[in-house]
Amino acid sequence: MTETIKIERKGDVMVVVNDNPANRNALNPDFYVGFAKTLEQASSDPTIGAIVLTGAGNFFCSGGDLNRLKSNAERTPEERRGGIDRLHGMISAMRDCPKPIIAAIEGGAAGAGASLALACDMIVAASEAYFSIAYVKVALSPDGGVTAFLGKALPRQLVTELCLTGKPITVERLHQFGVVNHLVEPGSALDEATQVAQRLTRGPARTMARIKSLCHGAQENTLQEQLDFEADLMVMSQGDGEAAEGIGAFLEKRKPNFTDLRRTEAEGEG
Amino acid sequence: MTETIKIERKGDVMVVVNDNPANRNALNPDFYVGFAKTLEQASSDPTIGAIVLTGAGNFFCSGGDLNRLKSNAERTPEERRGGIDRLHGMISAMRDCPKPIIAAIEGGAAGAGASLALACDMIVAASEAYFSIAYVKVALSPDGGVTAFLGKALPRQLVTELCLTGKPITVERLHQFGVVNHLVEPGSALDEATQVAQRLTRGPARTMARIKSLCHGAQENTLQEQLDFEADLMVMSQGDGEAAEGIGAFLEKRKPNFTDLRRTEAEGEG
Amino acid sequence: MTETIKIERKGDVMVVVNDNPANRNALNPDFYVGFAKTLEQASSDPTIGAIVLTGAGNFFCSGGDLNRLKSNAERTPEERRGGIDRLHGMISAMRDCPKPIIAAIEGGAAGAGASLALACDMIVAASEAYFSIAYVKVALSPDGGVTAFLGKALPRQLVTELCLTGKPITVERLHQFGVVNHLVEPGSALDEATQVAQRLTRGPARTMARIKSLCHGAQENTLQEQLDFEADLMVMSQGDGEAAEGIGAFLEKRKPNFTDLRRTEAEGEG
């Protein structure tokens, strides 16, 4: 674990804090590797049902550290690529993590900080926050998947404007678009995101892992491919003890108890 | 024809009613096969210009029948896959049908009922209706293409929320997004959808079939692939008697008559 | 250069005027070839930083010339295909042009005129303007990439409605969706678009070319492919003199000067 990652537990929710507030939680390779490893451990921990990612001190994340980026010009292309690969390894780890990751955003998410937020499965943001794809201001092209995430969610003309000008977009507008799930009072993003996550921990863990995969797959599969993917996972879901509990509870008009199933059977195929 | 499918004609519009109101029009394999066969017949019937799909009794469709789904756990994976394949065969038949299919939604569209609605080419919905991707509540992962349809239309964060929580989304919000075409007074969805469909029956049938293909293709083709697809179909359209009538009528400042062309030449390549 | 293309310069902005107002700037193969050639020349001209595309006389473009289209029925499929290929060659040239192209829209953009507008990187439109995918009215299927551009930006149900009915959509609604970037007073689209373009000319030219490529790529790449694309381009950006200037200026708290870099080093890899 790197010293800029702080882990807390709130029941079955793991809260990951990017804890570098003096530098507006600027990112560095240690964070990339540390967060990817944290997610890998969480994936196989049956006591964790959902993950919240936030930043310390009223700002989500300002992106890459410019002092470090400055020195990149002196590195070889291979060395530069290595740094980007670590960032992208973290983004892939977020996608591959079977548990939902909820971003809790105060203040802003800039540059690779926007990538980090958009790689999450859901986003809770304080109403005055903004996103900015600020790379162009220092003549860098975006990384961390931000063009992938925005490009699948919003029209190309808007994405082009955001990336060519670096000008901020409010979370209010992103909420209208459906990119931000919940707009909350400034100062309450972490609490609200934690509540969202806690409700998710009461859901069927393996089924939810399948749903997360489907939501990612839908961005890139053809209709026929996605139908096949849905069918493959539905065959699993129908044979899973979670569905037996879910359908049984529904027909018996009682609340299902998925939490015990997760805590005791978490090494399933999810 | 299964007994839960009722067919009506309103001029050149075929109205298909999912007629199982005691069970909120819950779906079953007979419906999947029956509706697919109905569409196949409609495809080659020159007297049909457009199709309306609705549900009996003020609710569009509640999705899969839970009593039937409960028994799936006892089936083999191959048997389960067979049931899903029939659902997916119907979804593919809806995409492949050369005629536009308009959903008329009252009340709600839940689970596979949301898939059924979203597989349509256009959606007319009563203003108080909702969609819900309710599968997760009984620990099932979605099928019927709902993750494909939503994933191409809305940001992943919103799709993930809808699928992980099962919470409803209003048709009012779906209308803002452009997923629902027309919001109408409760009780009038079928009438309004039928009017939309009747206007479409006066359009050029073969050209409209090409347009439907293009609208589906655009979801999964690259720009270059879609340009090639457009070019292939435009070469056909330019040589089609429909264009002769359409361009001729425009230059002569009269209304085109495509209906007679459809009724007499419907075995074209469309 | 064809006589329906008029070129003006406003500082480092090249303004291209589709100048055929008597015919509402209807398109013809000469325009396709001429505009593609204009873009090719602009690509390697270091004094041009951005391009504005507009139409003469208060209407952006009415699409294909119907008198010419009428004669297509008498041409062979190969001849028809040749005309479409020229249109599509222009659309590809717009995508491949490393410099941002801003559409300035007054009045309306219809048929292939809508394709032309949507192929641009950003759109500035007078508030009373509209788009219409009017092809169906004369029984033609759309070309020019309009189904690709709309299909990646908007839900299929809305795209289908626009293409099956030909009914107009206001630029106000397209602005809500993020397809139109700026809504402006009628009569001021060209001025406002030119100002947007002039601000872009002060940005880092090679980095912006990479950003444009990423924004197009995001529409069709998988997440992993786009991450790799971002990484490839970021390795270049980090080693580029533009980033040295951008990061240096930021750390020195001064304004970066990218314009001189463009004017002197424009034959870079961008």
C-alpha cells in the first residue's frame, strides 16, 4: 500500500481515499499500482460488497503531477509508456473488479482525475463540482481512458469541445446526461456515496458482478454479441443459489437475504 | 399463433397485443416464438406498412414469468439456454423485420418487458409509465438485449445504476434522452402509436426498410463501415421506383404516392 | 477550386463558404472534391490553425441537388456509386484533417447538408436553425455518414424517427443533447464560430490533432483499443516541444505560446 492511499471500512463497504490533499490528490504511479492491488484483494474478500473511491480534502483529484510530467520529456518513449501502462492497468483493474465502485466527488475531477472518476461504475458528486479534461492546457493528449468513457457517453462534438479547450463541464450538466448518478449537497458526497454502496452490498454479489460485465460489454459489443453474452451469463444466473433465494423470496413475499450468501459463498464463479 | 397474442388490423397497420393481462402480460416462450413468426409473415405481406406492439390492460409487460423462472434451476444449462435463445430469436426477428415496429406503452415495461419495448424502432408511452430493469431484485442478470439497447443509448453510469438497483426510470426522463419518442396522455398510447404507424405506412416501404437497417447498423459499425453501408443502400435507393416517385412528386410539387407502390411491388429487395 | 467554394482568411482561421445561395447551397460532386482538396492543402499549411465551414445567405446547406439526383435513375449502379464515393471521400477528408473544423449554421442543414454539419468537430448554430434528415421524403436512404454520426450520438429510437419521418429537429434540442456546441443569435453564427476557431488557433496544433483523432476513435474502439491509442499518442505528446512549452508555462505561471510553434514546426508528426 502506498502512503497516499488510505483504506477505511464502513460495514461491508470499503472506502478508498486518495490522500494527498496538499497536492489536490494529484496522481502518481504508486497510486496506480496501489489502487489496482487494493482492488484485486477486495475482489476476493467476501466481506466487501462495494467500494467507494474518494479524495481527501474537498477535491477529488487534480490529475497527473505536473512536476513529474515535466521530467517525462527527458525519459525514453519506453519509460514514458511504462508510466502510462501503470495508469491504464489501474483503469483495467477497475473494470475487471467484480464489485461496484462508486466515485464520491467533491470540488473537481481534472485530467487523469476525470479518467479515474469516469472509470467508476457510478458517480455521486457535490452539486458545485466540475470535470475538466485539462490536458490540452499543457499540450498533452488525454489518457486514462477519458476519451473512451466520454466518447461512449456523449456526442463527439461535445467531447471534442471538452478535450480541445479543457474548459470545465459542471456535474449538473453531467447529471442531466446521466453520467453523474446523484447530485448532492457540497460536503456530503462521501456520505451519500457510502449509503449508495451500502444498499448495493445487500444485493446478490455474483449477479451484480455479471451485471457490471454486461454494462461494460454493451459499450463495445454488437447487438448479437451482447445477446450471446447476456445468454451466457443468464444461464449461470438461473443456476445460481442467489436466484433461488431471490425468486423464492419474491414468491414468498419476504425480503431476500443475499448478504449471507456473499459472505459464505463468495468464491463462486462471478 | 399462441393464445396470448392477439392481432388486429387498423388499415395498413398491424396491431399486435400481448394479451395476458391477468399476469401483467408476463412473457413466455410461446409468445417469443409466436411474435417472431407473426413478424416473419408481416414482412412479406404487402398490405402491412407498419406494426404496433402493445400490452392488454394498462400495462405493457412485466417481463418473464417468475413461476416459470423458478423451475429453471432444476433444468440443465442447455435447457435454460434454449429458453433464452427463443427470447433472443424474437429480438433478432424484430431487428430483421423490414417494417417499423412502434411500441405503445401504458403503465410499465419491466425486466424482459423493457427489452421488448427497447427492441422496437420507436416508442410511444403514456406519461406516467416507467421502465425498470428489475432482474437484479430476483438475482437474475438481464437478457433480451436490454443491456445492449440501453448501453448504446445512455451513459454507462446510468445503465449500471438501473441494472444494479432495478429502480424504475420514468418515461419522462427517457423522453428527454430521446429513447422514448412521444409522451402521451395515460390511456392514449395505443391510439397515438397507431397514428404514428399509419403515417409511416404512407412512406416508401423499401427505402424505410433500408433506413431501419442503417439505424441498427450505426450502433455497431465504424464510420467507414457505415459509410460503405450507406453507399450500398443509396445505390439501390437511387435506382428504385420509390425514388422516381418521390423525386418526381417533389419536382412536380405534388404529394408522392408510395402506398400503391408498396401494395403492388412489395416483393422488392428492401 | 470550384466556383461554389469561396475561401476567406481571418487571421489563422480559414473560412470556407459553400457559396450557392440561389440553390440554398445544394451540394454537388464539384463541392465534394473541392472541399476535400481544400482540406488537404490546409492540413499542411502552418499558417492555418482551424477551419470554419459555413453556407452563404442564411442557410447552411439543403443537401443534394434534386434535379441532379433525378437523373441518377438513368445511371448505372457504378456511376451512382461514384457520386456517393466522392461525397464520402469528403467526409473522410474532414475526419482525417488534423485541424479542427467548426460548422457555422444559419437556417438549416438538410439531407447531406446535415451530414456535412455533423462531420465537423464542433457546431455553432443560430438558435432558430434546424436539422432535417429529409431523404425519406423523396424515398432516398441517407448518406454522407449522417446515420453514423447521429447513431453514435443519440438513442436509436430518436435517430429512427428522424430518418423515417424526415421531420426537423431544432438545434436547441441538439444543443441539449450536446451535438450542437453553441447556440447563438440568428445572423451571428459565422462570427461566433470564427471566434471559437480563433481561440483554438492559439492551442497546441499537434496535440490538438491527436485529440481530434482520439475523439473519432472513441466512437468505434473498445476500451482496451482506446487505452492503447491514448497511450501511443501520449508517448508522442510527452516528447513534443508543445508539451515542454505547455508544462513550462504552467509551472512558470505564464501564458504558453503555441502559435509560434505551429507556424515554425508544423511539419511535425501530428
